[in-house]
Amino acid sequence: MPAARTIAALVVDDQHSMRAMARLVLKEIGVIDVAVAASADAAFEQMLGRRFDVVISDLNMPGTNGAELAERIKAHPELRSVPVFLATSNAYRDQAGTAVDRFVAKPFVVAELRDALEAHLGALS
């Protein structure tokens, strides 16, 4: 049973307001180690430099999109075990791809994001 405060999350979204919203929701759950990236490429670079327990990425971003980021993560031998949640509106759910571990709808809902975390990391304390 991991303590929420020990989880390291990486939030990837090209919109500052969505990164800030995700950070607030995660902090409400108890996750205090929240890194952010404005692009998939920046996120991948961060992942090469430090360990994350989960990645929460927007789907529609300029350049590499969230589904492509998930594929890149799952293809990397040292990163493939990191769960990747794709965050987008329900209208784009069919574009999530097969490398994504979980779909979470925008706007973020505390209970839904907590359920997603617990499904992949175990019950949170």
C-alpha cells in the first residue's frame, strides 16, 4: 500500500492551466511530487533523468502527441513499466492507442484519478 505522498507523477500538457489543474487534483489526493512538462519531448527527457511512478499526458499536443509519447515510453526498456494515463475529453477517447494504460477524462475528477492511480499502483494510504 503506497503512501500517496511517496508517488512521483509527471503531468504532460501543452496548456499551463491544465498542468496546474492536474497538479491541484493530485495534491488533493496526497501526491506532492508532481513534475510538469509542456511537451512530450520534454517529458521523455525528464523521464530519462529521474524515476516517475506514473505519467499523465494530454492527447492533443503540438508535435508528439500523448499516444505517441506512451508508445515511446513502452518501447524503452527502463521505462516500459511506468503506467501512462491519457487525459483528454471523452470525444477523443478512441484515439488513445494501445500503449496507454488508462484513460482519464478531462476535466480531472479527484475520485476518478485516485481510482486510476490505485488500479495501477495499489491502494493509497
